[in-house]
Amino acid sequence: MQVIERVTELTATLEARRASGVAVGLVPTMGALHDGHASLIERAAAECELVCVSIFVNPLQFGSLDEVGRYPRDLASDLVVAEKAGAGVIFAPPVEEMYPQMPAVGVHVAGGLGATLEGASRPGHLDGVATVVAKLLAMAGACRAYFGEKDYQQLLVVRRVVVDLSFPVTVVACPTVRAIDGVAESSRNRLLSRSEREAAPVLCRALRAGAAAILAGESERSEVVALMTAIIEAEPLVELDYAEVVDAASLRVPERLEGALRLLVAARVGATRLIDNVGLAG
Ligand code: PAF
């Protein structure tokens, strides 16, 4: 496995491999790799001859330097996880390599997609994600790019980046990987204390209860939101940010609970903000 820090080397390496007929898969990450990342890399390795995993904690998508500093990092263990899952190239650039001049020119996620849910709760976050993903796609060139459904709004943003900025990239959405108690795999889970980790399944429980209510015939969105809210608020270590049911394609609040829907929650578990979601097919 080759570890690359420079953009020119990354682009030249992937370009040369593509020229010899190799299909390239890209798995963008911020490191602290877990089973969810491993599943993305394995899927990419099953579909592409060369898998590049990027590991970069992107400062543009955090609210403060404090938050950037708190994000878990473990490059040595990441290299082991990535290689075992099938990565051939690791791209782990220093910040100055990604952003030679700050403030950087970036991508703005316009309209409702950028303003709702994570966009409303974390101003600038989705623009930061869109900017770094656009840069990574520009560096990687034609490829298949793998993203987890755990960050559902991010996935929709990435799809818009690819279409609106005309990248020769196919976005592949991969299912959320969960621990046995239902907690969605996330690098941030490493920041939870033991009692916080024990409280964290409440997010998934609330989502499953909301989905079950809709499947059982509940047609009032506000009732489903109230149900999820009550379940999460009953857990003292968890502070709810939002619980919502939206149209799966537009993220708009639907007039009626029909068609493809997404139930999403965001909450602080202690000092750590977690998000999760489940889908209902139309
Ligand atoms: O999902 C993540 O880890 C990040 O948001 C991403 C897509 C790698 C961009 O920094």
C-alpha cells in the first residue's frame, strides 16, 4: 500500500493507473477508521481494481478550532484497517497541501438542501464538506466514490456536487454499519465515555420506533416527531438537537407521510454530537 501526502503525486499515480486500464475507487474519510469505513473500502475493492482512501480532518467543516482538535486521529491504526480492507493508496495530506491559501475559495450548498437539518444546526458545515469533496474528486479524477448513508444529508450534498460541478464520478451509497445494540458506527463514538456509549442506542431506538409507527399507519408527521423526541428526551445523558421526518430526495418536510421518507435525528451525548437516520421506501 502506497501512502501519499502530495496532491501532484496522488493525481499522477491515479492517472497512470487509469491509463493502464485500472478502475479507481475513492473512499474519502477523516480517519479514525471503523467498521463502517472498512465496509466502504471493501465494497470499493470488490468493484474497483485500485482503491484510494483519503484521510484528512477537514478544518472547513468544523465550527471551531477546538472541535477540529477534539476530532479523533490514529493514522497508524488507520493504515492497518485500510490495507486489510483492500486499499492500495492512502492519501493523507497535511492541511497546507489541501488549503495553500486561507481563507480558501469554496463551494456553497445553495437552497433548502444546504439550509435544513445539519445546515441549520451547523452553519458552514455542509459548505466545508462540499468544498473538500470537490477538491478530492478533482484530484482523484474519473472514479467511483463511496459514501455512507449514515451521513445522509452529506450524501445528497455530494451527489449535487458531482452533478452541478460536472465531475466524471459515480457516487456509490453504502448502508450504515451498526453495532449490535444499534449504534451507528462513527469515529465520534470513540469520544464517548462508558455511560455515554450505553446511552447512545437511544438514537437508533427512536428512529426505529418512528419508522415502525409510520409502517403501522401513523400519518401525522408531528406525531412521529413527538414519539422520537419523547424517546430521546427520556435519556438523561442525551440532549436532542432535532428529530425529523422528511422526503428522502428533497429533505423537505412532506405534506403527507408517503413515498420514500427519511427519519433523521441529531443529539449531543455528553459533549459529543451524534447523528443517525433510517429510510422508508415508498
Ligand atoms: O464523512 C466524512 O468523513 C467527511 O465529511 C468527508 C466526506 C470525508 C469530508 O471531509
